[in-house]
Amino acid sequence: QRGKEMAKKVITEEQVINHIRTHMDIWCKSYGSHVLAKHVNIPEKTMLSRIGTTEDNHFIKTVSSFYDETDGQQIMDLLQRALESEAKYIAKWCNYSKRAWLGLNFYGLPDGITAKACRYDALNHVFPVSRFVIFLSKREQYPFYLENAYPVFDQD
């Protein structure tokens, strides 16, 4: 009897998609996330000024930003579609993995969205990129939440 009470709740692929759709706006705009503040439509000058600085005891080696014409709505839609495309994998991670974090890689950007990145070893240069990552965490919200999302160098 006790074993049944202690049984872990299984998350379905459909529940993952519903969770993403319900929380995407909160994750990107308010829930402690800095996706829109640090990685959407950031001027190149601002990105370059952050390289080599320290924030929250973390040395910043790379800075990146998505760009669109909709104040980030197209980018939020892209992130939502990307997560939904991995719903089966995310459900598996929620149900069976002991890892608190999940990093997902995505290649290519749709029409209307571009991305740029700069890094410490190439000061004063901003490069176009087409890959992005999304990090999910189980730490603060059941079954998971979007910790961060940002463009990355294609070869990293």
C-alpha cells in the first residue's frame, strides 16, 4: 500500500506540451528568467560591452542574442515550438532521469529570426550564428521550467 502512495507521478508527452504552452510567457518574461532581458534583440554594442565582465561571480566569455521584428514574440514562439518538438524526450527526462538539468540543442532559425554571438577570444567582433540551446530545470517548478535559452556558436 505504501509503495503505491510513494509511486512517482508519470508525465505524459501531452502534459509536457500543455505545461510548455501554459508557462512559456511566464518563463520568458517574469519567472526569474532573463531570456528576454539578456538574449533577445540586444544591441551589438551592449553585447560587446558585457564580454570580459563578471556577473553573479561568473566571468562572461560569450554573449549572444536572438533578433526579430516583434519585440521577441517570434522568438518565444520559436522556443515553444522547439520544446514541443522534444516533448517525448522531455517527458522521458522528467519521468526517469535523476538529472536536475536538461540541455537541448537546436540547429537552424526560421525566416524572420536571426542570431548573433560574440566571445572573449574575438574582441569587438559579432558573428551570425544559427544554433541555439534551451536549458530546462526540475529544481523550482514541477515537472520542469525553462531555465534559459540563447544562441550559441555553431561549432561549440
